[in-house]
Amino acid sequence: MSEGVEWVLHSCTVLAALPSDQALPAAKLAELHDVAPAYLAKHLQATTAAGITCSVAGPRGGYRLARPPAEITLLDVVLAVDGEDTAFRCTEIRQQGPVAGPPSCYRRPCGIARAMWRAEDAWRAELEATTIADLVDELLATVAPELLQAGAEWVQQVEVARGRRRTVNEPRAPQGATANPTTRRSQP
Amino acid sequence: MSEGVEWVLHSCTVLAALPSDQALPAAKLAELHDVAPAYLAKHLQATTAAGITCSVAGPRGGYRLARPPAEITLLDVVLAVDGEDTAFRCTEIRQQGPVAGPPSCYRRPCGIARAMWRAEDAWRAELEATTIADLVDELLATVAPELLQAGAEWVQQVEVARGRRRTVNEPRAPQGATANPTTRRSQP
């Protein structure tokens, strides 16, 4: 399993906890978790392709969840990041070698593959039973309050800094509306 | 998951079906399945290290199962070939980045990792519930009788050929005991 699964699951819990009108760029999510921005961006693009996240354009743009956290399962994320293939790949070696018969002998899937895939079905069922909302609930119940507070403040600072940059880069912005977080959201 | 898991599971079902006094070299198991001999040998060595197979020395040597097929689970084989590590690796990215707290905040395992590992526990439980004996039973019940017969004859031919070679290479063997499979087993 790629490390992207871990990165994206953490990113999705952060996105699930954002204020409803906020998005976070991949670079900021990478900074928050201290992981490689280019790789995280690639994995997040995969989640967008899978309908888990959406990418919001513009100066306050970035990633958001594309649907409620309770409707995104861990299986959705794992399959988006690592692909839909089963971990066990049957290469039909039973049809190779000196005692193999004609293809008509192999209409039923190989018993070894079926046994291996039964186990993967159990794994998928468990991943499907847990949602991003469950992860958020669990984090809120177990993470130290000062860490939750530090996370919320970091997210707010990202918005404040984006508000400042936007004002500097926008000559039509009204004078004096530079870096006040309370007016940030009323800006265009 | 490595392709070695498929190869070794097929090899173990063959070993489980051998006559009790017979062994098969890795090269013959590779020939039977038309897979790379060096890779299969490496994977079979891993199963020996894990106590699943044992390697018998001598002219009639090769691999045998080290314990009854009903006492070898699919999980035993998967862990022997692919290692004991979980598929999901928690790299503790929650302890990285600008809002991470001191190590004392992270005594409890990460909720994301625990959710992922619950799914792996379900996968392992299912693999542990199926044995090599189950695979053999299933093969005997579903594989065409002519293919089972072809397999049994191929295994017998391997022994016959080994008997021939051994006799040629052993100057002390009695005259006339060249290639008769019925006398093969009484040879030293």
C-alpha cells in the first residue's frame, strides 16, 4: 500500500474539519503534515478524479471534500489512491506448464484466487464500514485539546495570510483592508 | 502482494498431494507451473525458514511440507513470502509539521492507523481460516479428473527420471535396477 493512503486520509480529516466555506491547497496540506508536496498533490488529484475531493479555483481556492465526510469511506480513499486492483493477482499459472489442459478446463476461477479474494472482500468490507466522519469523531474524542486548537489556528492563519497576499496583489482592493481576518471573508 | 504468494500457494497444494515419501525440487515445481526457477526457489526458502516446508537432501530430495496441510494456513504462506509487515504503514505524520505537539501527546496509536489495521485484521482472520488442506479439497472437487491424472503422472515421471539418473551416476548400483519405478524406493 502506498504511503499516499496515509497522507490522503490525514488530509481528508483536515478537509472534513474545515469551515464550510474554506478550502486548502495541496501545498498547505503538505506543509501541515510535512510531506512531499508534489506527491501529495498527485494523490489528491486522484481523489478528485474519484469524486472524493473537489478543487476550488481562485485566490481562496484549494481542496475541499466533494461530499459529506459521512459519505466517504476509507475504502473509497484507498481505491482512489492505490487503484481498484486486488492485492492478490491471479496470473492463471494453473494454465501454464506441462500438465495444463485446454482453456475449456478453466471456466471456474482458480480456487486459490477465490480464497485469496475472499480475504480481500473481508478487508474491503471493514474499510467500507468506516467513514471520514468516523475518523474525525475519533480524533475529536482522543486528540489533546491544545493540538486541536493549534490546528484550528494554523488553518485560520493560512486564510489570514491568503487575505493579505490577495489584497497586495489586487490594486482595486480598498485601502486599509490589508490583513484583518474579520473582514477577510467579505472580500471578493 | 508479490507474485510469489500465488506461486507458493500452488506449489504447496502440489506438495500436499505428493505421496508421503516423495519430495520435489524447486526447479521441478517451477517447471510444473512454468515460472522463474530462481524466484520460486527464493520464495520456497522463505517458506522453509517459516516452518511451512522442509528441504530434503539427497538424490530423491527436494521440498516437502513440514507439517500436515490442515495445519498450514494461507496466512502462514502470505506472511512467509511477503513478510510480517502490515500493508498499511503508519509513519506518524501526525507528529510532523507546524502544529505537532510533544511525543507525550501521541501515546495512543493514531486513529487512522487503527482503522486501517482493523481491516487488515479482518483480512488476516479470513486467510487464517483457510488451510492448504482446504485448497487441496477444493481442487480435487473442482479440477477436471484428466488434469488431476496428468498431474499425478507428471509427478511420477519426475521420480522415474530421477531413479534413472541416480542409477547411471551410482556405479555400485546392482545391474538391472536401472529405471524400474517399482524398485526405485528400495534403493539407498
